[in-house]
Amino acid sequence: MYAFSFSNRLPLRLRTWIIKATDGLKGLPETAPLAWLVAPSPSNLGFAVRTTCAALLALTIALWMEMDSPQWAPMTAWIVAQNSRGQSLSKAKWRLTGTCIGAIAGVTFLAAFPQSPWLLFPSLALGAGLCCAYATFLRNFRSYALVLIAFTCTIIVLSAANQPDNVFMIALSRTTYITLGILCESALALLFAPRLDRVAKQEICTRLQDALCGACRSMTDLLLGQQDGLFRSQALMGSIPSLADQTEFSDIEMGPHSHAGDHARAALGAISTFLSRGLTLHIHMQAAAPLPDTFQTLLRKLSLLLSQVPNQIKSDNPVGAAIAIRQEFTRYRTDCLQRSVDDLIAFEQLRIQSDHPTQAMRDLLESRILEAALAKLLLELDIALAHFIATQTPVSKDHFRFDRHPEKDFTLALNNGLRSAAAICIGGLLWEITAWPEGSTVAMFVAVTSTRFSSFENPVQASSGFLKGAVWAAFVSFFLVFWILPEQASNETLLASLFFPMLVGGLALRAPNATGTAAAYNNFLPFMVGPANHTRMDEIMWFNTTPAVVFGIGLGVWAFRLVLPFDAAAERWRIRRKLVRDLRALATSETAFSTSDWIARSGGRLAQIIRHAGSKPDAVTEAYLAGAMGLMSVGLLVLRLHHVLAYKDLPPELAQPLRAVLHAIAHLRGYSLAPAQTASDALEKLLAATLKEKNLSTHLELTRAVSSLEVMRKELAQNAVFLDTTRRFHVPSAQKIP
């Protein structure tokens, strides 16, 4: 009777204990140590299980097909697996493309230089350097495809160096492994990831909701004169290029006929313009203080409306909320424009009544400038909301396209090409001099590591976890090879033995701050285990191969510290020189940039500064961000002056001061307050002319010029040290800006 009662209570007690343990783990924060392993989220666990099964399926098929190196198939499955289906599909496509081209290049190189290592390795290094250099100009996995060409070619050449007659079969085999791994990962991901279009649509919605909420919060602080608005604007503008790049993967998931990604990128571009105009307005309000009472009333109302946007846009019906927000802000923008017209009428009445400018006329002019700026600000928000609505409610026969090509950084491309070429030469030279039997393996993984990370801005930081992951893979493979796998007599038990180590790697791939380490662990574990049909890797083979792999990866990582090592301070200085050079070019030419192009390029530079700062930005980084934002505002105002001059409504004596300002900026060298002084002199002259001008068209153009000069003189004075590219930029000097 007792045994029967105990057997009834045992499942109940076990179930209660599991529920309590699970509830306890649910409260564990994601950043807690090993939280990714003991309390993974359902999505992370599903990703790990799915990808592990895909890798083992690829290995099973490779073993069934009697392939000579079946470990490459599961390695590819892990390499292709990404956080989203769009990323996986894009990486699979470009990996297959890069592998096929690299295989052809490998056969060509070996045929061109048979038994000629002193010609072969420099040629390989040159080809890899060119691929890695050009990869710097591309975005996302298109860059990865060029990297694949480089190290696939190198792997095939090194694998066939001792058997050149079999180079074609080696190239064909490698292409087969890659294709098999891609197909297995894609099949299982497609099976367990239905309704991709709905998921992608929701991801775009969430991404834009967060950006809109951040922009409205930043703008609220800017309009109220709070310093937090500047920091939020800098961070958001720095993240927008990355958000735009991520939209490409949602495009893939939604299918070729959807234009939601184009609208999303257009919305992010409008948000950037919204923030830049808000920053300019913030500076203008500081320069025009004290503000007119009527404008302060407008600001309070607008700040209240903007503060309510995050709660509205995050509601259950974001499209309906966006439509309502557009209607509300359209009324507000119309009110701003109407007030501006009323101020213009009142200004004209005062000008008729008085022969000399009065303070009331100055107040009306300033109010009209600020009200017009508010109307332009709200127009950009309206454009962003319109594109947000278009991403969620597509219209028929939509042919909208929006994309921007990244800036081509030739200096970075040259550095990347030289790094990868030097690393491959080092690996080949080591093999040739030592005649190490595993020297080809070392050279192979030197090439894999150096080309994989050479296209990164900071390859030292990007590859820091790669060597750790290889060491972890070697550690786990040691136990598998020496203790577990020798006892496995069938492929089924082999797969069962690999399941748990791969599952842990899949969970680690989703862990915070462990992506690089986990990626290397997952990639190299199958290679170090060396599964095969009729043999198992023994101790001698493991000691010959695995240390060579780890040494090759370590040598590749070490090459980044030896050849043109990354220096964050030097990179910031180089970015500052490019910012100043672009500003001078903008002042020289009327067609150097459009407004959107200038904002996009400036946002990219901000993103670079933030990336180089790491996880803890210091005071110098904050000063660089402030200087970059200031130069972005000056550039926008330079474009406005070009537009004023292009209309040719100003008489020569009034156009000349504007040309003098542009000339002072274009010929700026070293530390100088001349541009700020020139802008101040031009402002004084044009302001007096504006208050007296009777022609309405000329008066409006003068008003645009005055509004630009009021901000420019302050920004040029505050950033005089930042504009001095003849010396390094230091915070103590920046604090003494006049």
C-alpha cells in the first residue's frame, strides 16, 4: 500500500519540483553568468536544437555519401545559421557564390604556379588582399562573399599542394560540402520558421517604433533645452546606419515584390533628418535667447505632443496611432506656418510705419524664423510616419525604391588588404621554411582567420573571441576523441555523442558578449573531432592536427596586432580629418552633396566614432561626437547658403558676404576664428538689410540666410579646435574653445 501511494505521489512531486525550478530560473537576468545555458529563452533553445539537428543531418548525409572530409558539411551548417531567416538566407546565398568563385580561382592559381611556392604564395596573398580590400566597400554578406573567394581559393590550393593532379576533385568536393551544409540548414530552418513575411513585417514595425520613440524623446529634450537630448540624438543617429543594414534581411524574408524595406530605410533617413534639424533648431534657440513668449508657448505644446508619441506608437494598433499622430502634427505644422505668415504681415506693417528697424521688428523676424524651422522639423516627422505606415499597409503597384551606397574608405581598404596579404605570406613562409607536415593546415587557418576579419574596422577586437572559441573546441574535442568516440562503433552513436556539445555551442551563440567565441567553437569542433565512416581520429592524429589549427588561428589573430594594428585614437583623428575635408569641399562646390547624402555620411561617421569607443565611451569620444554633430549642422547650413545663392535673388552687395563665409570655410587651415568672425560680420550686414528690404522674395531669401548665419557663427566658434586638423584633438583644449 505504501509503495503504491509513493508511486502515485512521485510524478506529482517531480512535476512540482520542475515547476519551482523553472520559475526560479525565469527570474534569472540574461546577463547573469551561464544564464544562457541554465535558463535559455524558448527562441534561443529552439535555435540551438534546430541548428544542431541541421549540422548532424549534414554530417549524416556526408557520411552516407562516403565523402572524404565530411566534417566540412556540419561546419558550414553552423557558419550559415544566423539569428533570423533573412540573415541565414543571405549568408547562404553569398557563401555559395563565394565558394564557387573561390573554387575556380583555386584551380586556376594552382594550374598557373605548379611546384612554385615562391610565386604561388605571393600571388595568393595579392589576390586575397584585393578581395579583402574591395570587401570593405560592400555591406552585409556581399562583403562576406569576397572574403569567401579569398580563403576558399587558399584552402583549395593548400589542400592540393601535394597532389596537384587532384585539384579539380578537391575543389568539387569542397563545393559539395558547402552546398550540403547550406541545404540542410536552410531546409530545417524553413521547416521550423513558417510565416516569414509576418515575422519580418513585425520586426520592421518594432525597429521603426523604437527609432520613432527614441527620436521623439530626444526631440522633446532638445526643445526643452535639456542636455540629455544631445546624447540621445548622437546615440540614435549613430545606430541608424546599422538599423538600415538590418532591414535588408527583412526584405529577403518578405519576398522580392515587397517594398517594405525601402520604406523602412526611407523612414530611418527621415528620422536622421528630423534629428539633425532638431539639433540645428536647438542651437538656434540658444543663439536667439531670450525666446519670444509666443514661440515658448508653441514649444511647450509641441513638447507635450512629442512626449505622448512613444505611448501612442507602441499601442496595439500602431498604424492607426501613426495616422492620428500625422493628423495632429499636420494641424500643428499648419498652425506654425500660419503664425509665420501672421508674423510676416505684422512685420510689414511695422516696417511701413517706421523708417528704422525696431526691437519689435527683430522679435517678429526671429519668431518667424523659429516657427518656419519648427514646420520643417514636423515635416520630416510626417515623412517618417508616412513611410512607417507604408511598411505595415502596402499599397498596390508600389514601385518605391530607396537605398544609399556606403562611403568608400580607400585608406581602410588598403589597410585591410595589406593585413590579409601579409598574414598569408607569413603562413606560407612558415610552411616553406620549416617543412612541417602540418604546415599546410597552419597556413590554411592563418588564411581563414586573416581574411575573415580583415574587412572589419577593428580586426583586433573582432577576432578577440575567435581564438578563445578555437581553444574551447580543442578542449572539448580532446575529451570526445580520447574518451568517448573510441567506444562508438556506429554513426548513430557518433551523432548522439556530438549532440550535447553542439547544443551547448548553439546556446552560447545567442549568449551576450560570447558570439565570436561561440561561432569559432561551433565552426571548428567538427574539424577537430574529424568524424569518418571507417576510422576515428586517434591520439597521434589529434596531436598533429588540433595544435596546428589552434596555432594557425592564433597566428592569424596575432598578425592583426603586428601588421598595421588598429589604433582608436588614430582612427578618430582620421575621421575628423575626413569630416573637415568634406566640409571644406562642401563649401567649395554647390553640388558636392545633397542634404540627405550629407546627413547619411555624417551619421556613418558618428557610428564609426561610437564603434571605436567600445563599450565605455570616454570624455574624448564624447567631445568627438559633439564636434561631429556640430560639423554636420554647419554642413547643412552651408547647403542652405548655396541654395540661397543659387536663386540669385540677392543683390551682389548682399550675396558677397555669403560667398565670403563659404570661402573662409573652404580655405580653413589650422586653428582659426576667421570663419566664425566672417559669419558674424555677414550676419550683421544681412540682418540690417533684412529689416529694411521691401521686395518680398528677396526678404524671404535674406531671412533664410540670416537664420543660417545665426547658427553658423556659434558652431564655427565652438568647434574651432575640432576644425584644426594640424594637431590632435584633446579634451582640455576643447574646453577652452572661445
